[in-house]
Amino acid sequence: MNSTFEDRLLAELKAEIAARAAQGRAPAARRLTGRRFLAVAGVVAVAAGTAVAAPMVIGSQTRAYAVTKNADGSINLWLNEFRDPRQVERDLAELGVRADITYLSLGKRCGNARAPFVAGDHTPTTPEELASKDPAVQARIRKRAEKTASAKAIRPENGITIYPRYIKPGQIVLIEVMENPVEPTVKHPGVAWQFSGRLTDGPVGPCQIVDDPSAFDIGTGTPPAGS
């Protein structure tokens, strides 16, 4: 994970605080609203993967995406073209993962919760902590978020990596992918794509699309020229 990803994770937690306050609900306990991963300047910055791939690759014939099951049981989802999400769902289902995949344009997001959060995503974070700019406080929040059920099950590694061992029976992997129609370059850097993923017990409602101006913020994730 890079600093850009962590900053967006904090931003999502703060956004939930504001939304709940506007609805008049007491913000006693906070929950992780999802995970976001940024591919900056056309370079996907991911953690190095060590799993050895087993001979099971689905979807590679279309070149739009590939679903690969690894020897450790994890599943890699590589997206080359953002189309046919229903087929991606069917391929994941063949590997035992129920999923709901939504593709959006960069700068848009689902403005509604869509589905209930799983119990393992509750985090004991106060509004005061979320409002704090103290690096030590923010580091504590990130560490808590990394221990949630969704953070363990869906990771920004080797594209998108799903760990079925952290998914309980009946749970659904809810993934929203936002694509930039203009490919960023080193000369003109920007966010190529990002995703938000979390677990839910369902049911999953339709996406109510709203604007997300912050999606174009590349933060500190911009690679140096020539990289």
C-alpha cells in the first residue's frame, strides 16, 4: 500500500462520519467503507506477490480480464478492459466467490451504501481521531482498518487479490471499479483507475451514481519522470 491509498482510506472514513452526522445518527463506532487502490500515471503500484499461480486462468481469452487462482487459495483479478462485469462475477462464482462487480467512470462513485456492512468491519474510531492531523493518530487508524474483515479479504495486490479464507459462507465481495477514459502518462500524470472493495452479507442494492471530484487527486503516488 502506498501513501495515496492510505490517505484515501482515511478520507472514506471521514466521509462516512459526515454522512451519518447529516442523517442524525450517533457516530459512536466507525466502520471501514471500502478499500481504494490508485494506479498512477499508468503504473500500477502494488505489493509484490509471492504466491505461485496454479494452472487455472479464466477469462484470459477475451484479454479484457483474467481471473487466476493461486496455489495459496487466493484469487487474482486483472482488468485490462472494463467491460462485461457479469461474466467476471460468473467466473469468480466458479471459484467459490460470490461477487457484485460495478464499473464506473473515474470521477463517479456510488453515493449510497448499497449493502449492509459485515460485523468484522466495525472499528472503534472516534470523530476526534478522524479529524486529527497527527501522523501518529492517522497511523493508528490505518492499522485498525488493515485488521478489518474486508481489508483481509480484498487487497490491492497484483491487480485485485481476493482471499476466500477470510470470506464467511454467504458473504458477497462488493467491488466498484472506476476507470479513467484518458490514459495517464509520465508527462501528464493522473489516476488511471481505482477500486473500492468490501464484504457484505447482502442484499446488494443498485448503485446511485454521484460525482467524486477527489478521484483525480494523485496525491503523493506520482512516480518520478522516466519511471
